Amino acid sequence: MTGCRIGRVKLKGGATVLQLPPLGRDEAQQKLVSRAAMISSFYKPGEIHGYVVFAWAKDGASSVGYYINHDGVVSSRMLPSFTADALRDRMIIEGDWG
């Protein structure tokens, strides 16, 4: 259906629509979002076969998220060492390796 438009929407029972304020982000969160956007822009659709996101807090609590396309070269069995090696290489290149 092309050209289909929604006219007026009436909420039942006196309901109201609330707009939530945008989330405030600190510097680390802003860098995480912008870095992920930059990295994903290097690839065309269908080229990304996986990713890992790892974050930790001041007290050492951590959170990890990942995606693996099982048709990719890196399997779930190889993912931990593949990620560790890539991080080590990157830290050495950037000069952050103690």
C-alpha cells in the first residue's frame, strides 16, 4: 500500500503519551557509541560476521555482548583467543601495552 497515511490517533481511557528524556551519557559511553558506529561504517552490509563488546565498571563489574555468524571463519570456540589476540595486537600498535 503506497501512499497510506495515518490520520489522527485517539488514545483510549484518557491515556497520555509521555516522552522520555534522552539518556545522559558520560565520556566513556559517548566514545563507545561513536567507536561502534565508526567501526561498522568500514563494512558493507553482509560483511560483518561478528563482534564483541566488553565494558567494565570502576568496581570491576563487567558486561559483555557478542554476535557470531556461524558461517564466518571465527567460530564460537575460537572467539575468546581471537579477541584476546586482536586486543593485544591493537594495544601494542597504539603503545598502550605496559
